[in-house]
Amino acid sequence: EPEVTQTPSHQVTQMGQEVILRCVPISNHLYFYWYRQILGQKVEFLVSFYNNEISEKSEIFDDQFSVERPDGSNFTLKIRSTKLEDSAMYFCASRKEGGLARQETQYFGPGTRLLVL
Amino acid sequence: RKEVEQDPGPFNVPEGATVAFNCTYSNSASQSFFWYRQDCRKEPKLLMSVYSSGNEDGRFTAQLNRASQYISLLIRDSKLSDSATYLCVVNFRYTGRRALTFGSGTRLQVQP
């Protein structure tokens, strides 16, 4: 069964450093998402991406964040200058195009655990 | 008011028990509803979508009440492997948004 993959599984970085989190969505999916989950808290939406552009972003997704689909398979989240509060699990998700409930289903990758020191 | 609200639990139940979780959502324009399961430090995994007519998948039954804006999940004959956090998830469509909004989750611990 196809699945979303993410690399690295863990990343430790110093405050102020740039990090790039990588995702490979399911191959026939067209909508891509990044979510984050701070330890002990709920999953929060960051950004959605469709047709090579951001379709929506949350208030969390400020100018320090950017997303890119550099080729036909990868989807990346860049944090330009990390802060302590960026420490979280970052999940990538993807879904097919369509309006039916089953097509609304988003499939999540295993996550990247980011620790900012 | 939280967009999606759940009782955090934990629910501690013996094996074989029936347990029910409820969830309320704030936006009446919501259109898609899901239950996801999340194991400790893992990604959310879809348990089931929730349809207006209610739906069942083995030991799991989901119900949606649009008038009262709540969703329920019933687990029958609980197994040890059901121990996890159950996330109520809603897709709000009023802005054309396709992102999911998660509740904080209800933790279930099934005991032998």
C-alpha cells in the first residue's frame, strides 16, 4: 500500500539555524499539507499546497516558513531561522483530488521530530 | 469556543468493554468528519470517515448528529491493541478550506 514518507525522522538544530524537512507524498495525490504537533498538544494545520502554489496557510505559517515542490515527488518545508518554540513533530499529509468524503481523506507521513536547542 | 472539542480522558476500560467517545464541533458549515487514531509519538492514522447516516466498520461505529453538531465513536469488545488516542477531525468548508481541524484527542487505555 502506498504511503507518505518523511525524512529525516529526527532533527536536532541550534536556534537560528535553517532546517528543511522533506516529504514524498503518495504518487497520485495532488494536495499536500504540513501539520505540526507540539509535544502534548493537538495537531495543528500549517499550510496546504496544490497546483504548485500555497492554497491556504494558518497564522502559524509566518515568514520564517516556506514550502516547495522542487521536483515531481518531493515536498519540502523550510524553517529559515528556527526558534525554540518550533520544536515539534512535523507531519506531511497528502490526498487525492475530489470532493467525495473518501477523497477528502488525508494520509499522514510518520513525521519528523524537530528539536531546537 | 474550541473548533473541535473532545473529552481528553483517559478512559480506562477492561478488555471486552464497550466504550464511547463524543466530540463537538463549532462550525455548522463543516462537511467532512473523521476519526483518526494516534499511537504515542506516531502519526495520525485514519480509523474511519463519518457519514450522515452513521457507519460501522467491524467493532467500530461512528455517528454524526448535524443538528447538535456532535460526532461519536463506539468501540465494542475492546482489545488491548485499541489503546491509543482517538482524534476527532473535521474539515471546515466555509472558506473553501481543505485543511483538517483536529480535536485534542481522547486517550483510551484498555486493561487486561
